[in-house]
Amino acid sequence: MPADMAAIDRRPMAPFRGIARSVLWPCLLALLIAAASLAGARADPPIPPLTGRVVDDAHVLGASTIDRLTTRLQNYEAATTNQVVVVTLPDLKGYPIEDWGLALGRGWGIGQKGKDNGVLLIVAPNDRQLRIEVGYGLEGQLPDATADKIIRYEIVPRFKGGDLEGGVDAGVVAILAALGGSYSPSAIATQDDGVGVMIGQYAGPIFLVLFLVVFVVSHIRRKYDPTRRRNVFYWYDDPGSRSGGGFSSGGFSSHSSGGFSGGGGSFGGGGASGRW
């Protein structure tokens, strides 16, 4: 067959090759992303047994403090059915403390089934991290912002001063107050050197200036790169739901002893974390 005839015969196949390439590359990219996700997956944190309302695995709480907290939390549960548990961990074992919050809450089943009214105060003294993990049913009474205030204003200042027991005790008191609708930040909250007040006064103008800067920059970049998306905030990627939002509770069992056990409550990642 003449060369020119062979070229004519191949031309009708060109569109199909283009379609094949347009389909093949996205598929390969999807496979690579899936493989990377599977490679990054890891096992759940190894949760300890649930031995009571206070699980002091880091051995930083005295016997009198444990007894006092246990009695307070027991009486509170009897009055409200809400379950609040304190746990100290000697080592996070490389896991984010948010993973521990979900693992402990779901694995122990803190809170009542159907009510999901459980809260955990988790302290990892060697990693200098802590978290308040809130069950689904109490996220309205103890929202993330309130949990963050309790950590920053009630617990962390005491931890920084070396008073771990005082910080845990103050945190429990504040959590119970928040669940009862009577929490207000302590005097420590007013000692922010005026930074919070200044930000509050100028929040509107600051936001407006930032918005204008983002708008102008994105407009310029879009003008010189028309292939970009038409969204003003095209560079923004939603980080997804709260940390641990995709955490699975499969494989956990509720360990308990000493006459106390979780009631089958569920958690979705609500709460707040902190460091000191």
C-alpha cells in the first residue's frame, strides 16, 4: 500500500487515540491516589482497658484526686446520665491525640447508646498534649469553641505551672459546668494583654482588607492563567471534616472492670486539642 494511503487509513483512528489518552491518564492518577491512601493507612491506637471513670495510665494523679474525681463523675452521671471519663496516657505512640480521642470514645463506648452523651478528658503528659473529646449528643452543650476555652483558660495555665492534678480537676469542673450551661472562662481569660480585645475591635476592617487582597491576587493570576478555575478562591482546598472525621470504630470492644463500663455512645470528632 502506498505511504499516502496508509496515512489516510490511520487518520480516522486519531480521535480514538485522543479519547483513550484522556481516559487513561485520569484512571492512572486515580489508581496512584488510591494506592497512596492505602499505603498511608495505619492501625488504630491500642486502647487500654477501661478500669473506671478515671484511667490514670500515666500515673500522674494521686489516690485522693482519683477518688474525688471518681465520686464527682459518678454522682454527675447518676443525676444526668452523661458519662465523663478522665484518662492519662504515658505515650501517644506516634498517633495524633485526635485519633486517641475517637479510639477511646468509640472503643470504650462512653455515653449512652442513642444519646451519645459521653465526654473524655485526655492528657498525655510526656507528649504535653491534651484533648477534650465530645460525643455527638453533647456537641451542642459543649461545642468546640467552649472546649477550646476550657483547655486554654482552665487547664493549660495550671499544667504550665506544673500542677497536673489541679489542671485535670479544673478541667473536669469546667466541663461539667459547660454541660450544665453555667460555664464562663476564669479570670485567666481576661489576661490576654489586650490582644483579644484588639482583634475583636478591628476584625471587620482586617477581614475586608484580606478579602480585597485575595480577590486582587486571584484576579491577576486568573488573568494571566486562563486555564485556572473561575472561582475567586480557586486556590483554596477544603481540608475536609474535623480531624478524625473519617475514623472507623470497627474492631473495637468495650473493655471495662471495677463495675463501670461505657453505654455504647458514639463520637464523631467533636471537641478540641491543646498543648502546653
